[in-house]
Amino acid sequence: MSDLIFHHYANSPFSEKVRTIFGYKKLPWKSVLIPAIMPKPNLTALTGGYRKTPVLQIGADIYCDTALIANVLEQIAPAPTLYPPETEGVARTLAQWADSTLFWTVIPYIFQQPAAIQSILGGATPEQMKAFAADRAGFRGNAPRISVGEATGSLLEYLRRLENMIGNGKHYLLGAQPCIADFSVYHCLWFVQKAKEVASILDRAPRLQAWMARMAAIGHHQFEAMSGEQALEAARSASPANIDAAFVNTFGIALGEQVTIAPTDYGIDPVEGELVMATDNELAVRRTDPQAGTVVVHFPRLGFQLKKI
Ligand SMILES: N[C@@H](CCC(=O)N[C@@H](CS)C(=O)NCC(=O)O)C(=O)O
């Protein structure tokens, strides 16, 4: 199997979701550390403009967004599954809620409390803090803007609901084993835990804390460092995988047309290329880049907008 090349940084919650999935599935991976703010020249050479963290690369195939990355890892290593059949629909829907609503409750809860910012951006100089704030101001796009009071109240209510899902011998959110929803909720609360000064809110949910310890114990499995240049070389020297998937055309745009694909929520930088794939839950474009060569960049359908150029 080709290397699983993972572009991420340590303090990124969505990266922690995927690192923990590597751990759960015992998949070895290559770790490419990327900057937390723009510019990210090696990454955007691969993606064609998508800048969010993390991104998974397999040779000349580039997978954006952790909802899709989780699907890809499930195909590579079906056991243990992230989607037990009896709860797949509810698990995917709960994961989608956590990756959007819970995440955008946790972010203002942490970043509107100056003491907490210190422990997340610990060691950053005032200039770096300023650069981070300026980067994220542009990045936020359509993400909800809520006050710290609203965020605290919502988080308390969400913690009560999540706490209610664990217990009576049920060790994970939807059953005896973790599913995709566990990984999506976990990365959000992991970020709260890291913001030590405001993490005591989690003490209100002791069963959930025990669940967090079980999730943390999964670990990240084995990984080796790789440089951004080596990752570009891996893309250049590979060809994108053959695409053999039914075309689901809900847009009236044909395969082979030039299109852009962009997130609809935040970090909405579009990626331009030739539409080569549209399935029930995945879109992909082929593009050629001076540094990365010809790559296929894949996105989930949900949360992304396709436009004909
Ligand atoms: N829907 C995306 C969300 C990813 C996301 O919001 N990542 C954050 C970091 S955890 C990000 O991109 N922050 C800005 C950056 O890293 O440039 C996914 O599931 O991958």
C-alpha cells in the first residue's frame, strides 16, 4: 500500500480526530507538519488552494476534509469499523453535528477567554499572536459568531447531553465500541482539555471524562516524519488512482468540465480543475501543478459547493 501522508499540526483538533483514527485502525502513517496559518505553499501546491487542516495524501491523490478522510481510511482498513451498520446513519449525523456545531461552540468558548489562548498558543510572541488573529479573522467566513456567555451555556448543555449517552455499561457514545461520532466529539473536547485554564467545565461530566481517557488511550499508532518537499516528490512521482465510480450528476455539469469546488462554511478558498468524479458523497477534480505534478483532489459532497467555470 502507498504511504498515508498526513499534513497536519500538533494543536489542530480535526488532525487529532484523524490521528486517533490511525490509532484505532492501527494504520502507520507519515507525518508532514504544516504551518497553522497562511501561507502554506507546500500544502496548497498539492490541494490547489484548499488550506484547511488536515489533508491526507496517498501518492497523487489528495483528500480534503476529515469526513472524507475517515471514509478513505475505512476503505483501506475496514476493521475495526468506524461505521457499525446498526448505527451508521445516526453516527454520521452525530459526527456532522460535532464537526460543525460542537466545534464552533468550543472555538469561541476557548478563544474568547484570553487566559485559555495562552495555553493553546503557548510560547507565541505578541507578533505571532497578532498574525494568528489576523489569519483567523479572514478564515472564519460564515462560521457562527457567538459570545463567550452563549458558548459557555451551549457547551454546558451539550456536555449534559453527551454525558447522558455514556454509562450503564455503555462505554462509547453509540455502543460498546467507538464509531465515527466518538472521534468527532472527542477532538472538540480534546481541544477544551488542552485549554487548561478553562478545561474545568469538563468536570461537570465525569462519565464523559472517563470516555475521553478511553479515547486518548487509543493513541496515534506508528508514524514517521516526512518533509513537505518529500511529500511533493511523492505526488510528482505517482499517478492518481484510477476512478471507477458511478457518476451521480445532480448539478447538470458533465465529467471533464472545468469547475471550482469550495467549502461553504469557512476557509472557502476554491480549488479549480477538471471534474473527474461525483459520487453520492464525494467530488474530485484533476489539476496539474508545477510542483506537485498531476493530482486528483477529492472532497466530500456535504459542505462543499461545485461551480462550473
Ligand atoms: N470540515 C473540516 C474542518 C477542518 C478545520 O476547521 N480545521 C482547522 C484546524 S483544526 C483549520 O483548518 N484551521 C485553519 C488552518 O489550519 O489553517 C474537516 O473536517 O477537515
